[in-house]
Amino acid sequence: MTKEYTCIVCPQSCSLTVTEEKGEITVSGNKCKRGAEYGRNEHVAPKRMITTTVALKNGTIRTIPVISSDSVPKEKLFACLEYLYGLEVEAPVALHDVIVDDILGTGVSVLAARDAERAE
Ligand code: SF4
């Protein structure tokens, strides 16, 4: 079985061809090792980082940007985003504060991507 993917690891966006034959996976079209790893992972168990914003209560800004500590299974990405859209955290928040620990049982934490002061 052969499938085509676009590598999203860097802006070069290489076109990858992943072939699976007798349980062996080969990747071609990649310009570097990171692309080979991405192609293999994307074929076997695709994952995505979470980057979004969460509502902030009593802050000098209305939302706080957040990022996951690692990637989550792609099929859980939208459920994680839905969960985060329903959250509201209290200011102040510091860079790398844990906003959600082990989001939806993925073992991945969601962290603040910046500081946010409390409004006076
Ligand atoms: S294969 Fe390497 S060079 Fe090509 S997009 Fe992926 S990371 Fe970038």
C-alpha cells in the first residue's frame, strides 16, 4: 500500500510517499531524517500539537494562548480543542503554567504560552 503525505515539519513542505509492504514501511521524497520520521508516524499513528487560546477571567487580555507539551493522537485533536474552548482560567497566568494536566487522558499537558497579568 502506498500513500502520499505532505511533510509539515518545516516550511519546505516536501511531498512524501510512504509505502507499506509486508509490515515494512519505507518513506521517500523526504529531504531529511525528520521528514522520514514524520512520514512513518503519520502513516502509523498520526499526531498533532495543540495550539489555541483559552478564555481568561479578570485578566488584562481576554484570552491566553496555550500549547501542548507534546503532540496528541490526531483523532483526539478536535475533542481536545472543544474541551479547551469550554474552559475559562483565572488571571494571573505565567508562561508555562499548566492549564490542563493530562488532557482527555492523552498524557499530554496544555501549557500557557505567555504571561497574563490580572486586571486592576
Ligand atoms: S522532509 Fe525535511 S526538509 Fe522536507 S519538509 Fe520535512 S522536515 Fe522539511
